[in-house]
Amino acid sequence: MSTKQNNNEEEVDLGSLFLIIGKGFSNLFNFIGNFFQGIFHAVIKSLVFLKKNLRSIAIATFIGGVLGLVIEFNKTDLFEAELLLEPNFKSTRQLYNNVNYYNDLVKQKDTASLQKIFNLDQTVAASLKKFEIAPIPTDSDIINSYNSLILSVDTLTIKSYDYKDFKASFTEYDYKFHKVTVTAEKNDVFDKLGDVIISSVVNNNYLNRIKTISNKSLNRTDSLYRQNLIQVDTLRNVYMKVMIEESKKQTSGTSIDLGGQKSKTKEIDLFETNRKINQDLEKIGMRKSTKYEVINVLSNFQRIGTEVKGVTKNYVFLLGALGAGLMILCLLLRQLNTYLENYK
């Protein structure tokens, strides 16, 4: 009797469980269906709105396009050129400050200061329209910086500071390469700007002091490794001579290695040491090539600038899109006003 009652209770529990699961799936499918139905309804309402007000939107787009055409026809052609740099010794912030300062002078139309800084004629200085600087972002820069951090701190510290936190704190100044873009009304003024932009950072006494100390340290390390390499080569030669002399003293016969293994010889150790020193010398050479200057120039300004073109910089497109956007906004506000007046 008791067993039969327990079976009935288990059947009731299983039935309730299946009922709950069924309701859960039903609610899930209803939610998905309502979601897509809502998207479809919103798309249809948008199409109805555009169809109903197509004429007004087209007129606003046409008026904006005409105004843009007038401005495009009367505007002065602009040219731009790029300067690619690799700052060293944490000089990036100084570079950004200087470039932003030049751009502020352009905004203030301080032609006299620009003329003095870049040693330009007044007309050439007045033709400068914009200075911009931005990093060339790559994930490898973040990964390499994080790897350097891991190697420089203890394990407990790095456990409390994961890669996501490090990436979030990575700023534009921390990237390796940076691009300076100058826009001007003349296409032949850019080759006179690069040296001034670079020298404004290079002439910093603090950065020059760090560069000098760094180069001396690299040269000293390079010289030490080369001396070690000579010593290793000398030891190898001595060891080879000793081996030759010992082989002459040995009597002829057969040597059997009962252990089946050969011991590691001093010659192999010396060869491995030689290889490591050469690798270290190669790394030092790479560091000397990249750290020799405060700023490395990867690509200087081209002599003739490139004309600024593109749909996103065309006033016909920009003002046409602006006219359409403003008209749609006005129509939506009018509908909202009607809805509020009729709301109960």
C-alpha cells in the first residue's frame, strides 16, 4: 500500500516537472516570436513613415545637396601629408603636446607664430589648416607591453592585474608608432615641417640625457659581449689542441660505450655559450638601431601632398544627409506632438 502511494507521488512530481519544463519552452518560444514580430513591426512602420513623407525628405535632401554643391564649388582645395614616427624614452606625450599646440595656433589663426616656428613665408604659414596626431593601434603592442610587465614584476603582483585590466589602461601614448597628419591649402609645404616637429622634441635636455645614458649602456654591453665571444673562441681553440694532443697519445684500439650514452663534452658547452652570446649580440644590435635616437622617422612628409577627397569629406553628401536627417527629425517631433495632444 505504501509502495503504491510512493509511486503515485513520484508520477505526480514527474508530471509537475514536465509541465514546468513545457511552460518554460512555451514562454521562450513566445518571447522569440514576439521579439521578431516587434522588429518586423518597427521595420514596416519605418517604411510606412518614409513612404508617407518621401516627398518632404527628398526636397530637404535636394536643398542640402544644392547648398553643399555651392560650398564645394567655392571652397579651396585642401592637401594633406603624413609623418610616421616611433618615439623613444617616453617622449610620446611631449610629441602630442607639441602637435596639439601647432593645431591650436592654426585654430587661433596665429600666422605670425607659425611663420616663426617653421620658418615659413606668411602666405605659406597662412595656408596651414590642421595638425593632427594619432597612434597606429595594433594588438601586438599591447601584448608585448603586457609581456614586458610580466617579466618585470613578481608572480603575486601579476595575478591581481590580468590582461583585460592592462588593456583597458593602455592609452594612446603607449602605442609604438604614431602618425602626424598636416592639412594645408598648398601642396608643397610639407617637407619643411617634419624636421621642426621632430627637433621640438629632440631638443629636450632630459630626453637627450636619457638617450646618451642608454646608448652608452648599450655600447658597453655590446663591447663586453664581444670580449666574451673572443674568450670563448680562444678556449675552444685551446680545447681542440688539447684533444688533438691527447688523441695522439692514445694507443690504437676499439672503444666500446657499454652504457650506450655519450657524455656532454666541453666543446659542446663552449659551442652553446658561443651561440647564446651571438644571440645576445643580435638583440643588442636591434636595440641600438631602435634606441639610437629620441624619435625614429619611419616615413617623412612627402614633398607633394595628397588632395583631400572622399564621400565623407564632400559637402554635397554631408549637407544632403544633414538636410534629410533634419527633415526626419522635424517630422518625428511633429508626430510626437500630435500624440501628446491626443494622449489621455
